[in-house]
Amino acid sequence: MLAGYEWGWDNARALIGIALIYGICWIVSEKRGLFPWKIVLGATAMQFVFALILFWITPVRNVLLQANVVVDGLQDATRAGTGFVFGYVGDNVAATNMIGTDAPPLFFFQILPIIIVVAALSAILWHWKILRWVTNGFAYIFQRTMGLGGATSLAVSANVFMGMTEAPVLIRPYIKGMTRSELLIMMTAGFATIAGSVLVVYGAFLDGKMANPLPQLLAASLIAAPAAVAVALTMIPETTPSSERMQEPDFKYASTMDAFSTGATDGLKIVFNIATMLIAALALLWIVNAGFGMLPNVAGAPLSIERILGWVFAPLMYMIGVPWAEASQSGSLMGVKTVLTEFVAFIQLAEIPVDAMDPRTRMITAHAICGFANFGSMGILIGGLSIIEPARRDDFLSLAWRTLLAGTLATCLSGAVVGALPYQLFAGAGG
């Protein structure tokens, strides 16, 4: 397929998986007779083009790989702030003195504050029109290649860099007049991508466990965007002419200081939301597993929610290119991401030793869980959108379960795309 790269049955099966995923979308479609062939084929081609441009073209790949340097810089910058505010707790000195040089960073005081820094930086870059220019560039691509309205294309592209509740704010005045197809596209894009603020944290989690973690997660969010559009339009085909749909709005901060303060405040809200969800989710996981622990062993091992979810999601992960021998382990992470949160799934993925999971399986799994599609996020998204546009609350509620399914399948399509391509492409070999 590509000179110098290995390719086999696992890669070919991922291609079949792409077709099967769209088959699932067609089965649950509201209008099966209007299957959007051009959109699906165009979105799939766009996904592969994005992947090849980002990782096969040497100059582009070299630039993308510098994202790891950005993570290190953001961690150092954040440590300067947390060290001042929290003292020795913020710079890990106390833990290092007690445990040694291998002491893990204190999660709440040293990891989560990165989100505040990135949120503030993103808001400033938007106000300075740097991030706006990048977002509008991708919006133009989606608008021209997939026939999206201006407002919808902006929401999809913004979700690549912003959160699922922040991106709709950019098109607040236009949500009231959106079609159901456009609403599903906007909501699915939010579930199929990851906000840049938490993306940096996930990249830090996988540092040393996966080749080029942050570049791959950035690519995953980008690759999943066209899939979100195609999956949504397969489930609810668009029948309204593009000329009658909402066009592109403009969102502005009053000043650089307004952007800085608003971004930092929003980042703090995200930090507390994540901390709250993690405490509840991990506590619930412990309680459920404690209950399962009272039952007899199954297949020679104690029963757990992770094992059950692994069995449920194993066929899906096998379908997108994971070898069957590791499908249950990969499926367990996909299930945890769906039932709990992707944050828990990334924590568990990072805890798997390097030699306990094949690098290619880890890569596909990381792409597949790189999205907000889970039960907790469903409530957050509907609540946020209902505040932005209360008049469409009934539509948001009616689309909730479709959005969860669509977002999950869109991230799986991202995993299938990288699963169909040779692993060495993403690991940085060859080229």
C-alpha cells in the first residue's frame, strides 16, 4: 500500500469495519432511502487524507511532532503557577522528598491546572484571531467538501479545538433556526472530538506509553470531525437546501484581558467538573466491582465491570482493527469511556504497562476513546445547550441517544482509519 510499510489482515479488517459502522448508522436512520453516499465516501476520503498529510508528509509530520515539546512547555509553565499558589504541593517537592524521584505528580494540584492554562491561552489566541483563522480554515473545507451551512461548519471545526459546550457558543444566535440534521451534526461533533484543554492532559498521561501521544490525539480529534458529519447525516439525512440554512456568525471577546479572564474562569469550571466526575465515577466503579467480587470467579478470574464491558465492546474493537487476542482489553477501555468518562479510560490506558499491550492496539484504542461520548457528557451537553437556546431543549433531548451512538461510532471510525494504515506511519518510522 505504502512503500516501506507493513500491511496485513488486521489493516484490511479495519476497512471492512468502516463499512460496517456506516451500516449500523443506516439501520438506525430516520430515512433509510436517503443514504448520503457522497458525504460518506467524501468524509472517509477526507479522514485518510488528513491522516496521510499529518503523518506521511515529512515536513508536516515534523511540525506536528513538536506538539510534544509544547506539552513539556505547558507543564513547566503550569508548574510555575501552581508552585506559587500551592507552594511545595504544587511543584511535587513534598511527594518527591517522601517517596523519591519516582513520585507521581499530584493529580489535582499539578495535572488538572494545565486545563486552566490552556483554556486561557486558547481564548487569547481566539481574540488575536490566530485560532479563529485556523478554525475558519477548517470550516471552509467542511463547507465546500460536505455542503454544510456556515454556522454548522464553524461549530464542527471549532469542536476540534474547543469543548462540546464552548463551541456552540460561537453560533448561539443561529441554533434556534438549525434543522434537526444540523443539530445532530453539531452535537455529534462535540461528542466525537476532545477539547484542546484536556487533550494536553491526555497526551501527558500517555507520554512514554505510546509513540507521539499528543500529535496522535490532535490528529484523532481532527480525523473524527468529518466522520461525525457523515455519521450524523446518515442517521438523519438533510433535506433542507443549503441556501436556506444558517450562515456563519462571528464570536468576539471584548479585549485580551476579557479573553484571558473568561478563558481562565472557564478552565477552572472544567477542572472542578472533571474532579467531581472522577470522584463519583471512580467511587461508583469501586462499589460495583466490590459487589462483583462477592460472586464466584468467572473463567478463572474475579468478575468486574471492566471485564464485562470488555466482552461487550470486544467485537467493535476487533471490527476496527484490534487483534482478537487484545479485543477484550481494548473493549474494556472503550466501555469504561462510554459508561464512565474518557478521563477514566485514559487513566486506565496509561496504567497498562508498555509490554502488556501491543503498540498498534494501544494506538487504535487511544483514537477510539478520544471523544466525549459518554453518559455523563450527555447530561452536560444537553444542559449547556439548553442554557444557550432554551427553545430547542425538546430537540436536544430527542437527539440525545442518537448523539451518544453517533459520537461513539465517529471515534471508532477514527480508530479504524489509523487501524487501516500501517502502524509505522504513526510511530514515525519510514516516510
